[in-house]
Amino acid sequence: MRSHYCGHLNESLLGQDVELCGWVHRRRDHGGVIFVDLRDREGLVQVVFDPENPETFMTAERVRSEYVLRIKGTVRRRPAGTENPNMATGQVEIACQSLEILNRAEPPPFSVVDAISDESDVNEETRLRYRYIDLRRPQMLQRLRLRAQVTRTLRGFLDAQGFLDVETPILTKSTPEGARDYLVPSRTHPGEFFALPQSPQLFKQLLMMGGLDRYYQIVRCFRDEDLRADRQPEFTQIDIETSFMDENQIMNLNEDMLRELFAKVLEVALPKPFPRMTYAEAIARFGVDKPDLRIPLELVDIGDLMKSVDFKVFSGAANDPKGRVAALRLPGGGALSRKEIDDYTQFVAIYGAKGLAYIKVNDRAAGREGLQSPILKFIPDDVVEAMLARTGAENNDLIFFGADKATVVNESLGALRIKLGHDRGLVEQGWRPLWVVDFPMFEWDEKGNRWSALHHPFTAPTGDIEGMSERIAVDLAFSEGWGARGDVTANDIATLEANPGAALSRAYDMVLNGTEAGGGSIRIHRPEMQAAVFRILGIGDEEARDKFGFLLDALTYGCPPHGGIAFGLDRLVMLMTGAQSIRDVMAFPKTQTAACPLTSAPSPVGDTHLRELGIRLRATTTAV
């Protein structure tokens, strides 16, 4: 029905006849001549309807916004002075010879012409309810175009590196130790359920055990969890796994992949190599394990200076093994008003902070007299001086303090650091990738009163536990079984089980401008170690056999050392396009309540369908 896309027309086609299809972007009637900006996915072109062609002109008088048209015409140069340098087709226009209205359109619920920003009057639910109209906006088209370019580039890189694109099951087994599963009832197995995969984690490990060596998949994943700007109930991962590579090799490979991606798609050169930082250093300096290195503000420990001060808020936290006292210096922060400081105090309260102490540095050389703070009277001169020196305070700076449990201080000051960076214009331009490594293997779950895996229960610990192949005698007979092989690592396993909180994992996260873009690890490849980790997590032998028996069995049949990583495709594209939410880079996302306004999903199903599945709905009551 067409010879060209609208956005592809240029001066090289002058004098040629073309056929175009698209939507009416704008219609203007100027002095008896009608101008229509015709739009398709590739862009806009101006079409001119002259009254000298009365039949076409009369038809053009009836068209309105978002009508679907087919036109035939001749490409000609725009009259001098009417060129539009902001359009790719701004040097040419189409003199229309014939016009066909392929379909009419009701007035759209919001303008496709006007840019929609976060501050727009068009609320997101309306945009999602009429997503097919929202997708016509050039901004949305460009984001989805870039997303397609990203996946094409990644596939090309991984294919060239010998990775195989392998699909894994969508209907699978429900397993613990993660977010809540989406369950799918089985009609053929009454009373039993499939689960939608939170990730292909176990299947990609099984592929390594199957000898595929290098695997990748751009795969849909599902998690029934509370949503945020960068989370959805269904999302897409770039999933990668490989055998016979250690963490350094895997990180180097994925650095190369990201460098190629940014170079080809954004024409941006990422650094080589990416910097690396331990989890402990990230928490100490930035309060979070995904620091935004574009913001030049850091947390500074001052707990050792505060152990003997009379200010119990500080001394109590300083003497608590689980406490922390930290300072955050804001250059030029002396200009903040009391109201602004109060607003930041309310902000950190969201993260559990009970207050936000501060010191304004008016005149560093004047000692105590040059400082302004309600807490100065509680702190001796020598401590004040040591604190100012450690933070590097200068005139007109402001120092914020956090004193509480370490988790509260880290979360509150870490969030305050980000907010100050954006509020005060301190965020540097560009891209700052970072590998965060040496994560704790486990974290203590206060509510569940047990250990949980910081990443997932298939992550290998550091140290000799997983690197002991050299210590295994070459002539160890297979007939001795895994029990004998387990004896080789008995001391290592005993050490791990005796003090899980001290163990570090062979995990690594890719952080990009303060957002976790991906994460991975070297996996456990020995059954005795996997069983030990399950025990630490409170998963008994019977439960482990029920939930993960297929994995434990597979580990006994010659599992190679292996590891991998998964990148969040939606997050990555969100960062690359500058969007504020992953919903803006997905064609049909869900709302914050995990609903689809477009299709009204989720929705009730009929009794007949429920009976086939052996399901009866319980009546619900609303509390008064």
C-alpha cells in the first residue's frame, strides 16, 4: 500500500512520485491550502492539499487528528523560508495527487502531538488504558526502537562469543527462597500447581550440567511482589551462563558486552576496565551496595570519636556492636535554610532515622565559635576538631550525622546522599559503571529468625571451599562416592556452618549510575556444599529433596564449575533512554497494583473453568 515510510523522504527523492500511509499528526488550513503532517513509526512529512485538485481537497477538509490516510503525491522542495531544520524531512513536502481515508478516529483521550512528561496532566493510568494511542507518540516509539536495537546488539555479541540461545520452561516448579511465585493450577493434575519462573536459574545450571557450555536467553520472568518504579510482575532478563570460567573472566566478558552495546547504540565509550568495589567498602562509603558514583558525597565513620561523648544518641550507637555513627559533608550546605534542613529530617525518617543532627561550618579557623549546631554543647573541642578534620570540612559546608543501628544509618544517609546530590545539582554527567563484589553469603532474617541467602541459595562461597579441585587425589575412585569426596571438604563445610555470617560469596553485581543493572555469581557445583547451604538456610533434607531433588541428583553426575549473570533488560533500556520508569520502556506494562487497565486483567473467570481446575473461591469479607 506504500512505497516509502514518511520519515525516510528527503531531497534525494525530489520529483519522484511516492505512496504513503500513516496517521494525521496535525492538520492546518492556511489561506485555502490544507497542510497535514502525516506520521508513521519512522517520522513525519508535510503533505500539501491544493484546492486546484477539488476532489482531494474536499476529502482533506474532512480529516482530523489520528485519521488513518493513504496518499499519493510528488516529492518537492519546500518554498524558501518554510524549511524545518528540526525534522528529518524538513526540506521537502508532498504535493498530494490522491487521498484515501483508510479509517476515521474519535478524538483521542490525550494529545499524541504534545510531549508527555512526568509533570503532565495526563495520568499514567489513562496512558496505560489507551496504550495503543500512547505508543504512537514519537518518544515511546523511539524507546521501543532503542530496546529492539539493544536486544539485537546483545544477541550479536553473544552469538559471536559462542553462546547458544536456548529456551527454558515457563511452566515450572514452585521453589522457596525468593519472591512470591505466580501459581498456575493444573487441570490434568488436580490439586497441583505449576509456577511461573522468577528466573531460569536452575534450568540454566542444568544446561551447564548438560554440556552446553555457553547459554543465553532473553527471557520473560515473573515475581508476585510489591512494585516500584523499576519493578514489574513480569519483566525481561538477559540471562547468561557459562562453564569453566571464573568470576573475573565472566565479569571481563560482560564488560566487553556492555562496552560494545553502549558504543553501537549510544555512541558512548564506557571505561576499560570497569572499577570494582567490595560490598563492605560500598556500604561504608555510600550506605548502599549500588552506589551512584556520579555524586561526589561520601559517608565518613566517626564512631570511634563518639564513644565517650555525653551525647547518648552518639555514644550509645558508637558503643553498640550493631550501631554506627557516620557523617555526611555537603559542600556549600551552609546556605541551607532551617526549613530545608527540617525537610531533610522528615525525609530520612522514611528510612527509620529518629532525627538528623547537623553542624554548619561558618568559619573553620574560629574553632567552636565558627560553628552552628544544637549538638555542639555535648561534644568536646578535641572531638569536634577531629571530626571536622576527618570529614574535610571547609567554610560554608554543612555536616549531617546519623547515629543508630548500622542498617538505619546506612539506609537513611545513603538515601539522603542521593537526594542531596540531585537537589543541589551535584550529579556529574556521563556513565559510571561499577562492579560490586565480595557480598556476604548470608544475612540474618530477624522476622524469620534464620539465615537467608543474600543473592540465592545456589551461590558459591569464597575461599577454599569451591576451589579445592587441586586437593582431590587424582586416583580417588568414583566408587567411593560423594561421601568420600565430602570428607575432603568436611573442615570447610564445618567452618561455614559454624559461622555463616562471616562467609563471603562469589557474587558480583553490575551497578550503573546507582541502579543495579545486573547480578550474578559462581554457582555451587558440588552436592555436599549445596546440601550444607540448604541446612544453613533451614531447608531440611526432606524439604531439599522435595524442592530441589532434581538439582541435587544432577550435581552428582559430573557437574562442571560454572557461573553466570542476568541483566534486567527493562532497567538497562530505562537507563539508556533516560526514562523515569521501566513502564516507559515496556510496550504493555502493569500498574503499581499489578493490573492492566488496557485489558482489565486480572479478571474473574467462570464457575465452569474453576470446576475444571478443582478450585472453589472462598467468600471474602471486608473488615469494618
